[in-house]
Amino acid sequence: MIDLTKGKPIKVILLFTLPLLLGNLFQLFYNFIDAIIVGHTLGKDAFAAVGATSALNFLIMGFAIGITSGFSIIISQRFGANDDEGVKHSFAIGLFLTLITALVLTVIAFTLAQPLLELMQTPPELIKDAHDFLKAIFGGMVFTVLFNYLSNVLRAIGDSRTPLIALIISTILNVILEFVFILGLHAGVFGAGIATIIAQAFSVLYLVIYIKLKMPVLHLQKQHFKFDKKAVSKHAALGYPMGFQSSIIAIGSLTLQIVLNKMGTDVVAMQAIGRQIDQLAMLPMISLGLAVTTFTAQNFGARQYKRMLIGLKHAVIIDVIWGIVFAAILITFNQFFSGLFISHNETKIIHLAFEYYLVNGLFYWILAILFVVRAFIQGYGNSLVPTLAGIAELVMRAGVSVLSLVTVGLIGVLFSSPAAWIGSVIILVPSYFKITKDLRQRSDQTLDTDGLDETLEII
């Protein structure tokens, strides 16, 4: 484990980020393999069908995964304050709320999947495959959500290595099962979804065994499941707004998907490719953001206020540089990236994808700032402002895409995501300045050391 309250901020942040980045790379590797297998063996329509589920999947799964991130922030703050019993109580409360939420969402998602696909005006030829894929994914939701909760908890206490190992196991198994279900059993896109769920279930089992054998700070007894209303409310107040934040952003993505669905299968395929590339661009941003959240929360718990500011500054610089460099590579080698997912004979789709890269790539540096600043504010314990920023994303993405559909067409629709990123950053900036000012004042009043001389009440 890495103690994020000690050592040079940039060094420990990068050391903590590396396993997160590798894990996300393995996850992206699976997504790429999945897309390549589906696109090259099942055809353009199947590829577009899976891509058409992305926004809906993000809406449901994003909420469930978002709440686990919120619960883990409280664990991280208590761990930074050396409150082991507080860590165990938070772990138990988060586990209970996570399971209840996953079960409720499974019922809702199963019931509404097809009606929502139709409401989104998914092209008729794509609906069956899209629904089959969602049935598999939503049917095993509890495993996906549990995997993310346990991974977030381990990261919260400074262990980003074990979730990486679990993700590697899951990814390798997933790829193997992809070939078995799609190429061997000819199970189509439903088989792709089943392969994902089986792999997630094995990764959950691995994490449970690891925690049992290696993590006494997370060993729970009966007394840890005796919840009081105040404690549950504290966790819900941070976790559920983060879940809603993800869902709010997803609603904007759903609106964008609806608009693109009106433009035909080629445009839907372009969006499916573009999402894969966006994921690649965002990998370091997401990984560094997760590290910043944990770094901020642990150091806030340890009253290391000046250290929080130093870490934030370094993280922003690194993330912005990445956004600029990746955009240059993507735009220069655009045909190579598109050719990974679709035949080079699909010239129209490849040209559309280039337009997508050009528009989004020019604004990746804004997205980089968004990820780090939002993560910093969340680690500080503020869930309201990121939620408001999510609403801004929704309004901008939905508004620009809908208006562009009836005015300038596809090129305007493509600008909806950059507009959403800019709108979100505008909301975050005032809170950023307020929090950094508060931390400077606290730093002047508190002697920053590597230890804690007094107990800190978290949130």
C-alpha cells in the first residue's frame, strides 16, 4: 500500500496512478478486443448495436458505480485520520447500500431496457442485438457493481495494485470467453455480454479472498453492521449525489445518442468508434483523477492542507500535457485508429470518425482540467458542486446536439461534448478557488506534518 500523506506529492500520486492506469489500459484492451471481434465477425450492424447501448449502459451502471466512489471517499478520509474502526463501519455501510442499490437497479434496468432503446429511436435493425447485449450486462449488474466497490475501497486505503491484478484476471478471462461465446458458440452480442459478467464474477471472488487474507483493516464483525441513521445518512449524502452526477451526465449522452440515431447507421458506427477513442484519451485523466481524489481525501483527513494544493497543481499540469499530446497523435494517425474497429473499405465511416477526432481532440485539454478539478473537489468532501457541474454537462450536451440537429447538422452535433466539458469547468472553477483559499487559510493556522496530533471528525 502507498501512504499518500507522506513523501513528495507528485511522486506518490504517480506511483498510485500507475496501477490505476495499467488497470484501465487492460479494461480498454478488452473493450477494443470486444469491438474488434464484434465489428469484424458479426458485422457493422452488430458493432453499431453494441455502440448504441453505451449511453444507456452508462446511465444505469454509471449511477451504481458512482455511489461506490462516494462511499470510498469517506473510507479514505477516515483512513487518513488513522481511524481503523471508522474505516470498518464505513466499509460495512457502503457494502450494504451498494448491494441494495444494485438489486433495485437490476430490476429497473431489465424492465425498461427495450422501451428505452425504442424511446432513444435506435435504428430498428439494431434494436434486437442492442437489447440482447443489455440483458446480459444488466443481468449480472451486481457483480460489476461489487467489483467496483471493492476496488474503490482498496484504493481508498492506498492499495491500487490489487484492483489492477483483479482487473488483469478479469480482462484475460473476458477475452478468452469472447472467443468462446462469439466465435465458438456463435452466441452473438448476447455472448459478448455474458463473457463480461462471468469475468466480473471471478474478479469479485478474487478481491473477497484477498481482503479476507491480507486486509485486517477491512475485516468486518457483527458490530460493524449495526448502523445508526446519522452514519448511513452521511454516506448516502456523499455517495448518491456522485451516482446522480454520473447519471445526469449520461442523460446528456443519451440525448446525443438519440440525435445521432436519427442520422443513420453509419453515424451510429462513427459514434461507437469515437467512444472507444475517447476512452483511450481519458484513461490517464480518469486514472489521475482517481489518484487525486484519494490523495486529497487522505491528506484532508491527516490535515495536510498545503500538501493537497501542491498535489493538485502537479496533477493539472500533467493531465493537460497528456490531453494536448494525445490529440496531436490522434489527428495525425486518424485512419489507423479507425481501422482498428472497422474495415478500411468503409470510407464514409472513417471520414466521419476523422471529423469526430478533430472536434473532440482540440478540447481534450479542457477535459483534462475537468477530471482533475472535479476529483479534487470530491476528495475534499463536496458532492454538490460536481453534481451541479454534471447538470451543466447535461444542459450543454443536450442543448447543443438538439439545436444543431435542426440547424447546422452533424458538425454542430459533434461540438456538443466539448461544449459540455466547458460548461462543467465553468461551474467547477468558483468552487475550486473557494476551496483552495480555504486550504491556504487552514495551512497557515495548522502546522503541516506527516503525523496527526488530534482526532479529526470526518464530514
